[in-house]
Amino acid sequence: MPLLKVDSISAGYDDHTVVDELSFHVNQGEIVSLLGASGCGKTTVLRAIAGFEPVRGGEIHINQQIASSTTFCNPPEKRSIGMVFQDYALFPHLSISDNIGFGLNDLSTSDKHYKVNNLLSAVGLPGLGKRYPHELSGGQQQRVALARALAPSPDLLLMDEPFSNLDVELRERLSLEVRDILKAQGITGVMVTHDQHEAFAVSDKVGVMREGRMLQWDTPYNLYHEPKNRFVADFIGQGEFVVGTIVTPESFETEFGILHADRSCIDSVGKQVDILLRPDDLVPKEDGEISATIVERAFKGAEIMYTLQTQQGTRLLSLFPSHHNHALGEQVRVCIAADHLICFPHNH
């Protein structure tokens, strides 16, 4: 049975619908993310799960108990949830230990001290309990916020853009550390983010949202390789669409010749389709069938992302090993090495 079940909920204000009949569930010990652009409704969903926002339709269940419906809203303090906010929300006048132990008044002094020290070690901050928030870095403060949320041993941890105030390198490192901490503690987590790299690094499942609806709830791998619609395909990862004509359900005529799929995609022979080619589908090769001009380049350390333009004007993205250091305007050759093809009806 799922620990969290969100069943066809709707939410909004006045005459404006923010979340529209949205459903998903989270099993015990899973970490999931709601992913989408600003204004898509993901934070409203998180607030509804927390009990800060009423629902206009549908139900939310936590631990098989109804938490929200159109006629009932269990208060946040009775939902066995922890919250980690974007701005840390630490008490500046309290020490780190007192911040973490703030909600543990039902424990004895010795038990409270023991639990706080264990949590400090779990989040990688042993021995820092006597310091104050202003004496810590942003990454350390976010670890304290995480420890404070975990202190009451919640069944469910909710995280609202928890790493967005951190620089890119720290964000990536801390997101992996948080995943390890939650997995070690067996905590179920729901995170809201607009950063797909963050969502993919942390999550077992990711829900892509748009205009208050859930477009696809799936594993990161499937979202990248098996997007259910054009928006998800465009939103997740990078790539360019090329036009093809269906020859058979498994093959397509394109300006680059016949491309073969490993399964039937669309069965309307003769119709045009848009085929998504990811950067990793185009591999540098001296005698590759595609000759193109480099029009943009982005150095990524171990790799360089080149934007290519063919003689017909088609743009493609290709990842080259970084020792293939080509200049803008240079001609290169690549070949298509797609394991399977993602295609949709042609967008005129």
C-alpha cells in the first residue's frame, strides 16, 4: 500500500484553478519529485499534502488515513510530516542543536541530546551543535534544516525547492547527500523542483507537471527515453526534432536516409512525423553520413556540446569527447546511433 496517495485533487483560489484532477502515489521509502516550470502548480500540491492548502476536489491519504478531502482537512501537525523550505527557516537566535531539537519537547534532556547528536552526524555536521546559523555556510544551514525536519521521525518529508539558493556545484553534491540520508533513514520524501538534473539525481519517480496537470509520472530513465507526449520530450533533456516520413511502422525516411526504430512507433504509412534526436544519439565519426557546420559550442568538462547545422538548415545537438576541440564554423561528421526512436505526429 502507498504511504501517500494523491487522488484526483483540484485546488485553486477564487475562480482560478491551479491544480486540476491530479493523481499520483508514493510507496514507503521512495523519494519522488514534482517537476515543472514556475506556475505549474507543483508547490500548491506540496502545500495541499502538508495541510496548508485545502482541496476543492479529490482526496489525499497518508498512511491509509484520509488527510484532506472537500469536507475534511487534518491539521499539518497531525499528519506526521516534516518540511524543508527553500530559505532554511532556521531560528537565528537558537544554536544549531536547539534548532534541531526544537520540536522534541516530549523527550527527556538526555534522549533529546542523544537524538540531536545522532542527527548532526547523519547530516555530516558532528560537533557543530553549539554554533549559530549565521556561522554556517548555506549548504550547512540546509543540512541543519533537514536534520530539524527529520528530528520528530516523520512518516513523510516534504521539500520545497530545497537547494535553489545554493550554487550549482554544491546543489548537485548536497542533493545526492540528502538522497543517501533519506534512504539510510528509510524516510519517504516528496520534493518540488524546477531543475530536472536535481530531480533525476534524487528521485525514484518524477512527475512532470504543466498548467496544474500531471503529464507523466515515471522513472527518470523512462521520462528521458520514453516520453509520453511532445511537451515531456521537449522539457526533459535536450534534443532537436527532425522531420521524417513513415515507410513502415519501424522505419522512417529522413534527410539523413532511412532511420530504423526498435519497435513500432506510428502505423500511418506515408504520414510525416517529428523524430527526436538527443545529443547522445549523434556520435562523432570521421566517415559519418552527416556533414554539418558547428554553429554553437558549450564546454562541459569531459564533453563538449556542439550545435550543428546541416546544409539543409536542420539543427542538431551532439556530444563530443572534450579532446575533440573544434572551432565555430568548422565542418564535422557524425553518425546517428539511436537505440530507439522517439517520434510524434508532425507539428506543422
